[in-house]
Amino acid sequence: MKPQPSGREKLRSLPSMDLLLSIPELEPYFSSLGRETVKSVLSEALKVTREKIMLGEDTVPSPEAVFTLAFPELNAKKKGSLRQVVNATGVVVHTNLGRSCLAREAIDAVTSVSRSYSTLEYDLSKGRRGHRTDHVEWLIRAITGAESGLAVNNNAGAVLLMLAALCSGKEVIVSRGELVEIGGSFRIPEIMAFSGAKLVEVGATNRTHLKDYRNAITGETAAVLKVHPSNFRMEGFTSSVPREELAMLAREREILFLEDLGSGTIIDLSSFGLKGEPTVSDCIRQGVDVVTFSGDKMLGGPQIGCIAGKSEIIKKLRTFPLLRALRVDKMTLAAFEATLRLYLSERFLDIPTLSMLGEKADDLRNRALSLSAQLKETLPEASISVVEVEDAVGGGAFPAETLPGWGVTVSMEALGSAGNILALLRECTVPVIAGARENMAVLHVRTLIQGDEDIICSAFRSIAAGR
């Protein structure tokens, strides 16, 4: 019997980098990733192989074995990381999947300004330098009814700018029930501390009264801040102070009344069955001096932060040094201008987010029936059904509300459990992100955009062929 090579002999047998780089299967990776990136991945695979040998593991130090080890990383880098996916979860404003899809007009605007020079900071009428946010500020005013408007790179930046420019070194009063964390790192107390403002908590977690705010105001108080609870809701024995009363108190005591509205609802969504969310116009009309909100959630545009309010206050924000660090790039501005123009012309349903939210149950059911028929042709061995589902708004808006919807369930013994089917869908050329129910994959049709049905069928076809 031939003796097995020792660990030392295996180490001496490790292939050289030149030998690895001559492997023919690497050619596609050289053209897409560059030679140095490929070398870096192969070096890491060699290192792992060497470590396994030193640990006494049964490892073959061949060029083919090293390439096999490097292949998943090479393939992942070749595909790219930020990629198109199909959202079959039923969550309309899906934070992890890029939030709102842009309207066609917004996509065209981005394409136009990104492939050529533009009027980003150029005033055509005067033939000299202009201001980049002029393109959207008049639209913010027109749509919200505010005296003035400003745009920054996201709503967290808008809140930070507002507090730093108007309240640094001063006290800001916030209800304890509104000291929320939004997402993984946006905590109101931390943002406030970073801005230089001094947090003053009032009331109890579930109930805050006007007298709590009044008793907390001192000569060092700069503002009262109202914060939208976003994806957090309290029910039961609760109370909060209406905006009108806070506005009146702020005027009496000559302090500012500020609000972080979060998701940024522009129109009344009660016709969609969604009630209880104030619009930006509501806040302005009810006496808020400055309100901040997102452009990429309920508004349906790109990631951007908006500030609307009284002109003399917004003027202070325009000249504050932090604004430059928060400014918006040309593609975002182009997409946002196009989105706001759809609101201006009342073409709300041309905005995908609003179109998805407003889709009728019968239309959703018909779409589910159509997808089911296509999948039955693609997977004749599978069990496929049309079912009622619960969809969600997402993006921190209407957290207690569900949207009645329709979807398609898929189960197939040859593909294994629902978890396995979902994993296989995520590995497809265009990944499909779906849900599960009773060990069946569930495809919600509300969040499918044009062409997604064909992608889903193609994904299942490739999965079935590879099983």
C-alpha cells in the first residue's frame, strides 16, 4: 500500500501562483475582475489550504483543489453585490431591498443627468453659479404648503442639521414615549447628543400631557421636538399632546416647535384603507415651525431628506456649515424632482409605491391566478395554489396595519422544505426573495413589478433543472 504523503510533503506540493494563474477556467474572471483581484482570492485559498494541512486535515494540495476552494468567492465578486432582486415578500417599502422603486419619469431623469453634463449648480437665466437644491425646493414648498424647503442626503441628516443649527448648546424637550430607535443605529437621544443639543425628557412612556412640556421649559430651552414613532406603536392607556396645543405653547414661550415626521406621507392615504398618518401639510398647517421627512419611503422617491417650514428658520440651516457634508448628488436630485412633479400634477399612481399600496384586491387575485398558471406550466410536478395573504406597508409606516393581498404558494417534494426553496431562489441569476407558510414558499404579487413573473418562472425552471 502506497504511504500517504506527510504534512511537510503536502506543503511542498502546494501549487505556485504562476501555476494557479494558468488555469484556463480563470480567463472569464481576469476580464471581469482584473488579474490582481484574482490573485488576491487565490492567495486566500492557498492560505486556507496551507492552514488545513498544518492542522492535519485530509487536504489535496492540487491546483484544481485550490481553484475549487476559490471558486465561490470569485463567482460572488464576478456577479457583483448590489444587484436586482424580485421582491415577492408583499412588503412595499422594504428597507433591506432598497425601499421604494422609482417611477419611470424618475429613472429617465437619472439617466439623462448622469450621462451628460447638467445644470446641477448652474443658473441658466443668469449665466452663473446656482444652488443645487433649487431644483427641488420650490416643489417642496408647492406640495407641502411650507414657506421654504431644503433637501439633504437623508432624513437622519435632516434631523441632525435641524438640531445642530437651531438647538446646539440649548435644551430640547421630547416626550419619553417618542425616544425611539429607528433601524439599527438611529436613536433620537444619540442624534441629539451628537448635534450638541441637550435632551430634556418629559412625561411617562405611555402618557405625556401639555403641563409636562410647560413645566420643563426654562430660559435654556430652544425647542419642543415631536418625533414620529415609525415602526413602533403603543396601544391601550396612552395619550399625547395634539400639535395645535404644542404649537400654541411654543409661540407663547417663544421657542421653536420642530417635528421629525419620519416616513414623509404627502397625500392622505385613507382611500387606500390606511388611516392615522399625518401628512407633511397637516404638520405645517397645525403649527410646526420645521418638519423633516424622508423622500424614499411613503413619498416613493430616492433616498433623500427633506426639511420644510418657516423661511427665516430654513435660512439659518442653509448657512450652517454642516449642510455641505449632507448635500445631495445630481442623480438623487434628478429622481426626486421628477417624483415631486408627479405629485404636483396629481399623477400619484404613476409612483410605484402608491400604485402598489392602492392596488385592488380583485386585481391582485387576477395577477396571482396568472402567475399560478405560468408556474404550473413551468413546474408540472409541483403543488401550486392561489391564496389570500397579508401584505405590509413597510418603511416604518402604518406598523399596526396589514394590507389584504393575494399570493401563490409553491411546494415540491424534489426541492425539499420551504426554507430550501427560498434559499435556492436567492441563489438564482436574479434572486427572488419570498416568504413561507406551512412549509410552502409564498410569492406575494403586490410587490411584483413588470417582468417579475417571467423572472420567477425562469428561476424555478433553473432550480428544477439543477435538482
